[in-house]
Amino acid sequence: MSLEAGLDARTVWANEAAAARGWVARPLGRLAAKIQQGNNVAAAMAALGGFFPPLAVEMAALAEATGHQAEVFAQLADHYEHQLALRRIFLAAIAWPMIQLAIALAVIGLLIWITGVLEQMAGRPLDILGLGLTGGSGLVIYLGLLATAAAVVLLVIYAARSDHRWTTPLRRLVLHVPILGGALHKLALARLAWSLYLALGAGMDVRRAVALGIRSTRNARFERQSSNLTAQIARGESLVEVLRSSNLLPKDVLDCLAVGEQSGKLVESLAILGRQQQEAARRAMARLALAAGYLVWAMVAGLIVIVIFRLYSFYLGTIFEAAGMR
């Protein structure tokens, strides 16, 4: 909005830095300072060490070169708003099952602590849950195991989002997981279509646009073919021919691109595809969230069943032991 109103980049980013709050305030302050020192916006964004996604950095550079900064940033805003919407859909659907899982784990921790109290009252060892953990010390070990498991999961997620090389086999493996793999493929298609629309619409050459689009998918299956696709384009092959040979896109998407390419309206076709694939990705993420919710519920049910059987077994054992003593 500020760029469309005619404000220069220094004023725009100085205002953004002044208005920023929370964890984004410091990097935006550094960005504004670099622009004040004479750096262009794209160079200043790239210097922040990954704070901005590659798509945003390269599109900012292209926007400065073509003079379409306001339009490009508006389109980037739509793109990232959609990514946030997908994330909110998933988190909203998975929130209640995760709360139930947390309650179930907390109940197990409470039983471990209570077992220690009962041991002191009975004057003999008691292990109701059969985990070998009782009392305060057992609770500490149990909480430590939960914290370690949570830390490992968070570390893997962070590393995968940061594109660390050691996570590549893992990112390839998850593509073969039912439902999850399909949702990730739909999400990659939406990102690819939208990135190509942004890049080609702003005047970027096809080879660079394809490389940027593939990188924006954050999908190992697409990334594996990036160099091959760009090499084919460098040899003069059309975009549709290159994408068709990759077997990455479904037939209906390729047909739409072919019509756009033949009619000279490829950018318009990509805009339509971007919206269609975004809706498909939204539906796929909703199905993924539903499946994840059922999985968490199954875990909770399994924990409850195990605890009930352990308590029942302990109860029967106590009765038989008392009968034998008599």
C-alpha cells in the first residue's frame, strides 16, 4: 500500500520497522538500516540469513528491476496469506486431539507419582503401570523422556523446514506415507503454480522462474528434478514439454498449461491454476488434519486401554495375593 501510494523504499521499510512488534522487530530494523545505507531491498532481505523465503527475495529483486514493486508485494502477500490459512486449518483440526493426548500423558504421570505414595503407605514396592517408574524420581524420569521425545520431533521439523541436507531422506520418505504424501504433493503443486505465475508475470525468464518455482515447493520429489528441468529449458524446450517429461504434474494441469502456452496466455493460465491448486491443497490439508486427528485419538484410546488393563491386572494380582496369604 505504501509503495502504491508513491513512498520510496527507505521510508516504507523505516515505517515497517518502526511499527513492528515482537520477534520480527529486530530483523526488520536491520533490514531498514541496510536500506538506509544504500542497499537495495532484495540485497538487504538476502543479508538477513534466511529470515525471508527465497521466493520473496528473488521476487523483490525482480520487482525492483521491473518497477512493479507494489504489484509484486501484493501478490506475495496473497501467497503467504494462503500458506498461513492452510496452517491454521491443520492446527485448528489437530488442537483438540493433541489436548486429549496431553491430558492422557498427564494422567499417566499422576499415576506414577501416586504409586510412590502408595508404596510408602503399603511398605512394599508397587508398580501399577508396569513401567518400572514410581514416585517422584519415576515422575522426573517420565517427564524427561517426554521432553526428549518432544525435543527430537521439534528438531526434525525445524531442520526439515530449514532444508538441512541430512533431512532429505526423511523428506523423501514422508512423500510415500498415505494421505500425507498426497497432501504434500498438492501443496507443492499450488506453490509451483503460484510461484511461476508471480515470476513469469513479473517478467522473469523461464529458466530462472522454473528453478525458483521448484525451490518454492520445498518438496524433495520436485527438487530432485530441478537441474534436469532447467537444463531442458536451456536447450530450448517449451515449459509444457519440460513439465510433461518430469511426470510431476497431473494431466489436467498440463493440459491447462498447454492451452495457455499455445494461446499466448500462459501467465493467465498459471493464475487460474494457482487458485485451483490452492483450493485443492486446502482440501488435502483438511483431509490430512482429519487423519492426523484420528491417529492421535487412536493413540489416546490405546493409552487408556493399556492403563485400564494394567490397573485391572494389578487389582486382580492384589486380590490373589491376599487370598494366598490367608
